[in-house]
Amino acid sequence: MKKKGVTLKNILLLQAIIIIYTISSVMAKFASASAEAPFRMLVFLGLEFVILAIYAVLWQQMIKRFDLSVAYANRSMAILWSMIWAVIFFHDEITLRNILGVLIVLMGTVIVNLDAREEAQDE
């Protein structure tokens, strides 16, 4: 099997794909808020499905570059991106608990990535 390296470039590409995934949730929320306007709701649902299709293709390409455990650990960063979108698009408030929770997830993701990087260097 081809050696899977955890490089900064690959991590950034993976995060970009995760951002695409979280934007699909934004479209779903906009669709649900458009219940009184059926055409608008269908547009947002359509956008959601298109974004999810793009994400699915890109995700398949990314898991070729990572061990699955590393890829899924990075996918947990969707929590951070979702919180950012909630503030930007829906003006939600961030609480101290939200920040602490995201920091815990972020630390776990960094630990998994560093561990994977060390294992790749040892080979």
C-alpha cells in the first residue's frame, strides 16, 4: 500500500472539504426557514444535495491520502466550522461551553495528526 503522509497541504485540503460539507448544513437550515416559500425551499434543498455530491466525490479522493482514522478525526472539525457558520449566517451566540468543547475537539484532532505524522516519519 502507498505510504500515506500527513502533510500540511493534505490537512488544509481536508479542511477545505470539511468546510464544503458544513456548508451543506447551512443550505439545509436556509431551506427549513423557507417553508412558506416552496420554490426558495427547493432551491436551498437542491443546493444542499449538489454540495453533498461534490463533498462525497472529494471525500473519496481524500481518504486515499490518509489513514481512515486520521481522516475521520479531522472530520470532527466540522463542529468548529458549523459554529463559525452559525455566527456568520444566523447570528447565533457563542458560549464559553461552545468554545471549550471546540477546543477539546481541536486538541484531539491535533494529537491524532501529530501521532500519524510521527508514525509516518518512523517508517
